Amino acid sequence: MTHFEIDPPYDELAERAVLGAMILDPEVIPQVLEYLREEDFYIDNHRLLFSLLYKLWEDKGKDWDDIVLREYINRYGLKDKIDMSFIYALVDEAAKGALLQEAINLVKEKSGLRSLMDLSFNTLRGIKEEPDFNRLLDLITHRVLEISEKQTISHYHHIREVASKVIDIIEKHRKEERLITGRATGFLDLDILTTGLHPSDLVIVAARPGMGKSSFMLSMAINMAMEEKVPVIIYSLEMSKEQLTMRALSMLSGVPLQNMRRGFIKEEERSRLIGSALELSRCEIYIDDTPTLSTTDLRIKTRKLKKERGVQVAFIDYLQLLRPPVRKSSRQEEVAEISRNLKALAKELSIPVVALAQLSRQVEHRSDKRPQLADLRECLSGDTIIIDAKTGISYTIEELYKTGRSVEVYSLDLNTLKIVSKPVEKVVFSGYKEVYELRTRSGRSIKASNNHPFLTPFGWKELKDIQVGDYIAVSERYPKLEIISEHPEELCWFIGKEKGIKKMSEKVLYEVTCILEDKDLETIALSEIFFDEVVEIRLVGLEPTYDLVIPETHNFVANHIIVHNSGQIEQDADLIIFIHRPEYYKRNPPPEEQGIAEIIVAKQRQGPTGIIKVAFMKDTASFKSLESSHMQKIESYEPDLEDFSEEDYDLDF
């Protein structure tokens, strides 16, 4: 391979013109910030000056002059790199009027080219170091999309423009005189409740195995393609395209699926199957049964299908089988990343994205086995202490839920390992669950469900995967707690497993980082957490449980321990549907439950929730609306906190 050198593309004059404009007229700084960040500048002192001007604008707005700028240069120790003669020279070269936007665009374009160049070099290095072709391709594709997104500027819109567009949409619906304004699923009660599936919606259909998730999804896809003439794509990571099509033919023809598999079909059934196959062939249903699909693959393929085939709805079977674009330290983080990417896909292409999800066994601990939103959440006991970062006042998480008090909490920035303040977006009640008490050597303790993730030296781990002797991250910053342990040296740092598991004090670790000049180790050494040894985990029993929703960092400090944010899937989804068949769990189900499935609308961002009953035919594994189903009363879905009691949950411990 020939080694070659390429000078990084940049435009010094454009960078100087932009910086000069920011100094000459601080009122243009917001225009610059809409497009550029520090890393978009190539020359080092240009980067430094841009960061300083950004800080100055944050602190002073537009009310500053060259005297204040000189003061800031001195305050931040930059006078050796940025002198006033340099500043005055930039002012003379400042871009004005329309020329400023041209200079901004030029700086941004060169920044994008440098990113592509870095990607090219890293690709060559990756070919040598990464033997897995598909893995490397995933990383490259994800990085290209990231670069593309950074080059695309999201513009704001005045509300009058948006209001006008919304009125047009409402007027269109009024003239059509339809109850269902989105994509009809084919289940009338469900469509009346939700008004159909709408563009940009992420729809989660979740259930335990055996409930018929794939069949329910397939019923919706067939109805949209057949009745509404809408092109759809089904990504089937679990079933082959042949298995999926066989199931579709069974649904349409009424021929039992088992008979089809065995080939035991009568002539009349054969005729029905051929007729159903002809019906299906007229539908624009596309199937991709690639077994190992990443969200990056999904995004590229769906974008292409929408452009070339006009696809209007994407179905995914199922969410947990997808791979994130970049591997995370825990499956918990990966599922959260997948969920965010699916929501981004729905918004980007303005189509409904329907993803199946598998619920944990926790559902079956309930006496009625009925799924709830709580099954998508991790949770903590009501007496968990949360400190308001603004006031220092302590509250229990139950108190925050009942009072609706608005607070900011301490949270860990995973990039810097520093404790920061973050607002609480929502406090959620997660139902009555069995909780375990975890105690650490320093004396900290917390009660949580066994699926609640804690931060370990090797990433997030659910409580059920943590053992006595493992280490979890605890807050060191605020407030300071007396260390109860008689062996403070055991409250130690871990260096990542790729460097070998070693114990060392914070002081020694920092000395090592200075010698090795290792930025990652320096971040650890200067962080505001330490890893505390778990000395006990014990079952407490059934308690009311809660959790917080924290934007961006997705974690918070509770009882001075770093714990994970509540379920990401629930946050991202616009519509969450559970499937429940009571007869599945009973040897002799009563007549009113035989052949009946509950379609539970547990969350709808812009509408009511409820439970809808439909027919389920075991022979063909298919769902159908009940006769006169639109006349049925839709049951309410989730009870309030006061409606729960321990007697409602007959758990077998």
C-alpha cells in the first residue's frame, strides 16, 4: 500500500473573516453559532478565539468592547496566543453583509471535507486492524451519516407558518369526513382510538412470547397495503421471508398454518391459497429478512425504499434483534440507542415506524399477567432520596411524584465523568414491584427492582447481574459522606478490562496518567465519582416504585449512587401497544376469554389510552376485529397509584 500525504483542506481567509465579523459586530454571533462550532475552525488560535468569543457572548451578550475582550484574554491565560494586534487585524478583514454567510459556508464546507479525510484515513487503518468486514462497514456508514447531519442545519420556523400548515391539515381532514386520519391498521376500534398511525410516529408493539406480535404486525401491514394501497416494508430479523409469507397466506385464505407446513391441504384450500397469493402479489409489500441488521442499515435501506418505491410505513420484527450503529458497554445502553435511532428515522422520513418488542418475564409475576408501562421502566423504592441541585434540599422520589415539584438533580456526564445539574423531565410511578436492597462498603444503600441498571467499571449492569464483590459508581462531589469502611483503600479506581483489572488509589492513578499522557486515564483520575464495593444484596419485598426521566445524560444520583434513567423506549415512543391473551395462561379459560386478545393502548402521546378486544384464531395465528366491535365500550387502561395495593399482586416468591 502506498503511503501518501494530503494537506487538510481549510480556508484561512474565510476563518479570519468570520472571526473578524464576530468581534466587529457581536450582534452577528447568533448567526455564526447557528452554523459553526469550535471544531469547524482548523487553525489553533482561531479555535481558541472562537471559544473565547462564544464564552463572552454567553456572559455579556452583545454588550462588550475590545477592553472587555482584552480582559477575557488575560483572564483565561491566552495573551501569549492571542494578542490585540491579531484582534485588530481580524477586524480589518471582517466579512460584512451577504459576504459573512458566504464565509460561514466556506468554513463549514472545509470542516466537512476534513472530517471525510479523517474518515478515509481511519478506514484504511481499520482495514488493517478490524478483520470483521460488516462491523467496519457499519462504523464507516454511521460516521458518514454523522458528518452529513453536522453539515445539515436545522432552521427554526415562525409559529405562524406552522399554524397555517396545521390549519390546512385540519381542513383537509374535515373535508374528507373520516374518523381515521392516519394509516388505518384494519382494527376499527384501535383506529378510532388512535385515528390511525401518523407520520413521524414511533409505534412500539410489545408482548411476551406466544402472544402473536408478528401476526398482529403482519395483519396491519397487509391491511395498509391491500385496503389503503400503501407501500410498506417489513424488516423481519426473526422469521425468514418464506415463513412470513406463509403466515400471510394462512391469514388471508383461512387455511390452518400447521396444515400448510405439512402439505395436508384439500383441493378447495389449495384454490383459496392460490387466490390469496394473487391478492398478495398485487400489494406493495417489501420484505427484508437480513438477520443481522443495524439501525444504520435500516436507515439507509428505508430512505432508499421511500425514494424509489414510495414506502409509507416501516415494520420491524423485532427491536431487541437490531444492532446499534456503535457498540455500547451494556445491552441496556444499546437498546436505548436503538430506540432513539428508530424515532429519528420516523421523523427524518416522516413515516410511521412500527417496532415489535419483547417484554421480560416480570409480566408473568402479576396475577392477571397483563402488561403495563411499568414493564418498560426500571424503578426505585419510594423512600429513595433525591437532592435538588439548585437548593440542596432532599426529597423522597415518592414525594416528588405526589407533589409534582419541579427540581434539578445531580447527574453524571459520561464524557467528562463530572457531576452536573440536570432538570427532571418527568417523575413516573412504576407500580408495585419486588425490590432488593443493595448496600456498599462505604455505607450507601438503595432499594431497586432487579432490572434497574447501575454504573460499573464495565458499563451499565442491571441489578440482577451484579454480585457481592462487584463495584458500582457513587457520587463523590455532593454532599460529602463520612466513609464508614475501615479499609478506604478498597474504595478504589478500576482501569478498563482491556488494560487488565488493577486497583490503585486516585493519587497514584493521576501520577500514572501524567507519565503516560493518557487522556482517558486523566478523565478517570479527575472525575467526581469512585467505585464502591457491593457488600450485600437482599430481597426486601413488594413496594410502590418510581423513576425519573432525565434528558441527555439519562442518569441521576439517588442515595449518592449513580443510577440509570427510566426506560428509553417509553420516552421515545409516540404510541405503545401491548398484546395480551388471558386464555394463554389458563388451562381451562372461561368462555368469555376463549379466542379473545386484548390490544392495550398503554401510551398515546396525542390521545387517550384504552383496552380493545379482538378475535384471535389459533389455527391461522391471526387477529380480526370482533363483530360490531365499534359498538363496544373501550376499557380504561392504567389505574392511578391509589388503586394499587399489595393484594392486587399475588406474587409467588
